[in-house]
Amino acid sequence: MIQLSDLSKSFGDRTLIDHVTWQISDGDRVGLCGPNGAGKTTLLKMLGGLDEADSGAIVKPADLTIGYLPQDGLTHSGRTVFEEASSAFQPLLDMKAEMHDIEHKLGDASVRQDEHDTMLARYSELQDRFRLAEGYSMDLRIATVLRGLGFGPDDAERPAETFSGGWQMRIALAKLLLGRPNLLLLDEPTNHLDLEARNWLEEYLGAYPFAVILVSHDRYFLDKVVTRITDLNLRKLTDYVGNYSKYVAQRDAMLERLRQAKKEQDEEVARVKMFIDRFRYQATKAAQVQSRIKLLEKVVPIEVPPERKRIHFTFPICRKSGRTVLELKHAHKAYGPLTVFTNLSLHIERGDRIALVGPNGSGKSTLMRMLSGEEAPDSGTRTVGHEVVMEYFAQDEATRLNPTLTVYETLETGSAIDMVPAIRNILGGFLFSGDEVYKKAGVLSGGERTRLAVARMLLRPSNTLLLDEPTNHLDLDSKDVLLEALEDYGGTLIFVSHDRYFVEKLATKIIEVGHGEAIVYPGTYPEFLWSKEHAGAPAPTPKAPSTSLGTSQIPKPKAPSPSREERKRDDAERKKRQRAADALQKRITELESRIADREAQVKELEATMASPGFYDNLEAAKPVTDRHQALMWEVGALIAQWEALQEHAAGQPSET
């Protein structure tokens, strides 16, 4: 469908793409990966016709339609959201307008019969074309895409210019998807999407009938959407079949082979140079020396991508908080006529790892600000537990950096003394190396400032972290550094993230925010999604192991004794199963502990509720009864998880 032929592109003395030949076929879904600054956006712009190559050619059919979504910068004005989205169907809209015009003229009695017949024929032709192009379902298709990208029913008639930058990009994405170009080029399409919109876009692109090339720092999104990864590195494009997870494994294996080949080449070159230096001035060896000099001139040095330094970070030591960390009671929050929360009560305990989910504008950031103390509720109370040391990472944290401090000074200021030696290590993990650590924070780009703000947060001692979109503008490697650090974090974690992989790895409890409420779902994000999809249905239970003997009753010939390699593989597999069984048992024990703890709290509350005169003051009794109801719901969910894990453990083969 489209082919790069011997393509090259440079900026000044820096070459991004060097004599590359590459092909995209109809229906391909390609994830374009590579380090920051490798040229991914430049390549998309060249494919979209917005930038020109220095040499080579991009060969494409004359009738190929291409749609390009940049990272940001698009604005729309002068029309409503629905009208902007409808512009993707301009040929159909023109056809519809002509049909309406003909309908009006056909009602004119002064039109001659021959003109009347001509108009009828034209109207019939237009009607057939309009029907075949699915024009009659055009409004439904527009409404479906707008709803999938998070626009509410009332948003469709709002002027497009009243929406913020992130929503402007959603409007642009809606127009592209509705236009259905033969080649869809998406540069970080998930940057401005919440989890619900990302999930919808995954399904839409998975069923998209034409070619898609996308750049994304969302690992889960890439795994779900693409069927091929193209790695742009060292000025070349390398294809890997499969999704992102498969690409990582294949890439690492290829790099290991490349490093070994480089090592062997360097050793051979050193050996040849040693021979030349040793015998350069001996007449009897002159021919051999010249032969080896010519050999060296023909050697093409193997180029290996710089190895990304993997860092393992440990948070600074902080004293443990009390059992209750944060509590909101009957909190009310409004901004003018917009009410965000009414009578909100939340109880957060030590060790909770909570993800706040909900569509953009539902109140997640407002709730984070109330929990952190940045904003007080209009009414109700916020209580901070004993010995709580809190660190809050706001959405606009990058703008709060002191612009006069250098990158290094920003991390050094406020860090514990024992963490200062780790500063350079942390900076390397977030792509700051060499002289970059002496740049002033004020000259950094938005993405660089965000990375620096995240790094600063990691170095400060705390036992409670509140993180509002910490993964924005982070590349995949930087996300891994943050994720590994947070997985080992021993305190309480409350966070908002639109990266599903991040949420699935960290959250053990979900709070769904929206419609003035914050509903707690004990369990992981996949369990939360399951409960949403199967509301009212019984929880799934793993299948019991089959009791049918089937062919197992048929005597089998004695197998030959396993080889040494087979025994090693079997032993490794056995250890792997044992580790999985141990992890499962640990999870069961943790659940049993949590169930016992919640049941003890229920008994305490029931004793209070059974005391004489408890219900005399209904206003004072309500928080206790609400807490009792929430605990009962949580105990039920925990028991369901415990039963499912017990059945799963019973179905696993025992190690003997």
C-alpha cells in the first residue's frame, strides 16, 4: 500500500533516518517504537505528507487517503462539536443537501415535465449512492464515536472553541475515525484520553479495516491494538511480528546477539592491530601486514544501541503511619453552580493501594486535592491519621518547579541526606544524563519538567503518596522506573492514571468517581471491570479439575529416561510452579487476615449499634450504619475472592 524506498532524513548534522526501505500493507496495525528523539514523529509527518525526505521516495497509490493526528496543537472553532465531527462526511453532507434541494424543486408546479423527470432520475441516483455509503446511519455513527471518546449528550451542541486542549484533540480524533482513511497515523492518541475512552479506542482500532501506524507510551494499549512493532533506532527501521510484549522479548534477544557480535569483532580487530603494530617494520612480514591493513579497512563496525541503564530504586525510610490514614465525612464540594460531591464519606487505611477511576471531569482531581488538603471541602470534615507523612503529586506539579534551580539542585533540595548519593542514578533513570543535570529547570520542555517532578517526588520520605497523573509525558522506560519503585513502596498509595498497565500492576482497590459519588470496589482493576460488566451476576469460579479418566486408562509405553537438559527444564518448571503456588498461598493468607480484620470491625460496630438509645439521634447514627454497610459489602467481596482463590489452589497439581 505504501513503501519507503531508500529514504533519508537529517536535521543539521544529525541523521534520523538513513537509506531506509520499508513497507506497510493494507490492514497492518503497526506500533512505532524507539527512544525519545529517534525520529518517530518526523517519520509520521513524512508519511502524512507534512514533511519531505532529504532523499529517497515514499511510493503510494494515487487514491490513498491518509489521516494524521499530531500529539497536540489542533483547535476547532466556529461550529458545534457535532458539526465538526460531521465534517468527516462532507461528500455525504453535500449529497444530502442536493437531495433536499431536489425535493424542494419537485414540489414546484411550474417545473416542466422533462425537467421533472430529469430531477427524479438524479434524485434516485443520489438516494442509491447515499444508501450504499451508509448515509442514513451517519448521525448514529457520529454519536457512537463521540460517546466512545467521552463526549456527553449535551456536549454535541456546544461550540467547539469552549473545549480545552485535550478535548480539542478528541474532536480531531473523532473526525479522523469517522473519515476512515486508508492509512491512519496516530501520534500519542491516548495522551488526552481517560481509561474508559482508551478501552473504547482499543476495540475500535482492533476492528479498523485499514492500516494503522501509531506511536504510544501506553504498553497495554500497544499490546491490545498492534500486530507488528517497528523499532526506529540507530537511523534504521526493524520489524518485529507480534505485540509490544513479544517485541520486548525479541528485541532483548537480538540486542544480546548484537552485543556478542560486537565484542567478537572488537577482539578480532584488536588482534589484527596487534599483529600490524608488532610486525610493521619487519620486511619479511610486509605482505602479511599490508594484507591485514586492507582487511581492517573493509571492516564495517557493528553499531550497538546504547544500553539503557536499569535502576532499582528504594524509597527513603519513613516512620509507619497509624491504621487510619485519611478520612472524609459528609464532604460537599461545588464550584459555583457545578456540584462535584455531595455527602461524600471515605475511609482510607494504611497499606491501601487505591486507583481513582472515572471519565475526565468526573471529579478525580478534585477528590485528590481534598484528600491532600490542597482544597478544603465546602462542608464536612477531613481527618488525617496518626504519624501520616504525605507527599502529593499534582497534575500541574511540573509548573511548580523552581525555574532558577538546575536539574540536580531541584532533586538535591529537600532530599534526605542519605538519598543524595542516589540523585545521579535516579536522574539517569528519567533520561537526564551528562551535562543535562546542570540545565535550569526553567528551560526544560513540558515533558522534561514532568520527568523531573516525578524524580523529585521519589526522593522525599513519605508513608502516604497521592499521585495525580504521574505517568503523563513519561516514556515507557521511565514509566518502568516509576512502576518498579511504587510496587516496592511500603506505604499507602492513592493515584489517578490513564495508563491501564500501570493501574493493573498497582491497584488492589478501585474508587469509581462520578455523579457526585465515590464508590469503593475492593479488588483489582480487572475485577472492577468484571463487576461492572456482570452487575448482579454471581462471581466466576474456576473450573474444577476434570475427573474423567478418558484415555488416561490406556496403558502407555514406558518413556525413555529424560536427558540432563530435560531434567533441568523439568526442575525449572517445577520451581516456577512452586513459586506460583507460594504466591497464591500468600494472597490467600493476606485475604484471610483482611477478612478477619473487617469482621472484627463489623462486630465492634454492631456492638455500638445494639447499645440502648443508639438510634435516638439519627444524624449521629448514620455514619456508623453507613460504615457498617460498607464493611459488610467489603467482607462479602473479600470472601468471594478468597473462595475463588481456594478453588484455584485446589485445582493446581501438588509438587511431590
